[in-house]
Amino acid sequence: KYNIAVVGASGAVGEELFRVLEEVKFPINDLLPLASANSAGIEVECQGNTYKIEELTESVFEGRDIDIAFFSAGGSISAHYAKYAVEAGAVVIDNTSHFRMDPDVPLVVPEVNPEDIELWEDTGIIANPNCSTIQMVQLLKPLHDLYGIKRVDVSTYQAVSGAGKAGMEELVRQMQDFFAFKLDESEVKAFAHKIALNVIPQIDTPQPNGYTKEEMKMVNETNKIMHTDFAVSATCVRVPVLRSHSESITVTFKEGVDVSVAEAREALDNFENVKVVDDLETHQYPMPIISTDTDYTYVGRIRKDIFAENILHMWGVADQVRVGAATNAVRIAQKWIK
Ligand code: HSE
């Protein structure tokens, strides 16, 4: 059994981590929930036991014999504190973007590149990719292995929970204000604009090339995880959905490759943790309301391009707090302990 620390224990991903650890019956000996001083003393439950959140400090890992430290408290926290967990002997599974593109740190989606976990010893850190990237590479991997991808174009429809609890609370508050006829006065804090009854085509900071940081994460992380160098272009959009990111994905295969819808469905359906839901006639397709609280990446609307035989379109949806964060981190830990 293992001693686990969870940094960011009071956040949306931290809370989900406790649920996933319990559901998969992760072999826990002791659990150390950590957060800022504001949350110290709050109790968390996992596997029938109650643990008190302690304040994250540089010395909190010393002498605690932690085997695995999950970090989900933002990049600046990981940048400062991950080294103390590593020095105390833990492997850090980091859910922030801080280490993701470090060439010495493996970036892992266990269904896609489980072999990279072995590289953890170089730094003591394994990076968990961005949520939108995780669900996309789960759909790209089976198609790329069989047919060879040349280019991917993706538009995302990202839930407010991608911005944590503050994002969810802001959407709920604005909807309440809407029904009280005071949406105009509703506070705008978590996002740049009102998110209720709106969509916002910007997630994270602008980059010099006209893309956003979230979009460039999808470009760079996809190729690092898949060990590829195909072209990716992303447009990332925030939508007023509480949980689960949706993605419209266009895959261009190499010249001359002609993948039928049936072949694509079969390849996707056979891939671990992917489910095909795809029948327009009976209105069956992936949506946030079917994926939320599940550990699958759902895919549907699989169709061939009207004009080019080597282009396929599909629609993928997954609960990004689970598949795209907590569940992926726990799946990494499960592979690491083997
Ligand atoms: N960057 C994501 C979002 C969060 O804002 O939706 C998941 O890592």
C-alpha cells in the first residue's frame, strides 16, 4: 500500500481525485491532503477514512514517506513545491502545465504512451496533459496507428469547470441572476465576459502567433504524447456547460489513404476507454450530459469529408475533470505502481 499526498485538495480536481482513488480501490496506506492555509483543517473523505487538509509548505513532505504526490493547484505551486516532494522521495504526478513540455519529463496518457512512464526516474516527475489534449489523443491514437495522420483541425467547446470551482460558481450565479432579471449586473470574474447565454472564443492568454495558450497546448502536447510531428490547429472556446469538454475534430490522413466510416468506428471502438455513440437517425451522439461523471471518451458523428477521400470528421466528448484530469492522473499512478 502507498502513502499519497494530494496538493490542491480543496479544488475541483483534488476533490475528484479522492473520488477516483476510492472508486478504483487504489491501495492507500495513508493520505495527506494539502492546500493553502485558508483550507487547512477542512476534512476530506476517502475510502471510508477522514483526513484533515494541512497547509502546503516546503517542509511538509519531510519524514512523511510519501510514495506518490498528485499536484493540482496551478503551475506556480508546482514550480515551487514539486521539488520538495521529489527530494522527500515521492514521484510527482503533476496536473499543471508547468513541466509538460520539459524534454526530461514524460507527458503521459496511459492508453496512448504508457511506455513513457518509465522515464519518470530522470526527474521524479510525470506530467498529466491538458484536459482537451487527453481526450483528443485518445481518439487520434487508434486512427494514427492504423492509417497515418497528416493534419488535425479541432474546435473545442470547453466547460466552465475547466476554470475550476470559480468557473462553475460563476455560471450558476449568472443563470440565477438571469432568472431574477439581473444578468446585466451579474459579476464577471472567472472569465473575460459573461459566460451565461454566451460563448467565449478565448481560453487562456494570447500568444504572439495569434493563437491562445490553450490552443498551443493542444498543438505541442499532442505531438509530444504521440511522438509525432503532424500539423495541428486548434480553436478553443468556452461554453456555458458545467462539466465535459466537446471537440469537433477533422483528421486529414496521408495522401491516398481512404478510411471508411465503418473502419474508423471499429478502430475507435476497440480502443481502451473509448466508446462510439453514433446514430443520427435515433439522435445518438456524444454530449456532456452522457459523459459527465464517467471515465470514457465518447465519439460520434463520424463521417467522411464531402470533398476529399482522405479526410474524416468526428465529435468527441469527455468529462474533463475525470478523463482529462483526475482519472488520467490515477491511471498513471496505477501503471507506475505495477
Ligand atoms: N485548460 C482547461 C480549461 C482546463 O480551461 O478548460 C483543463 O486542463
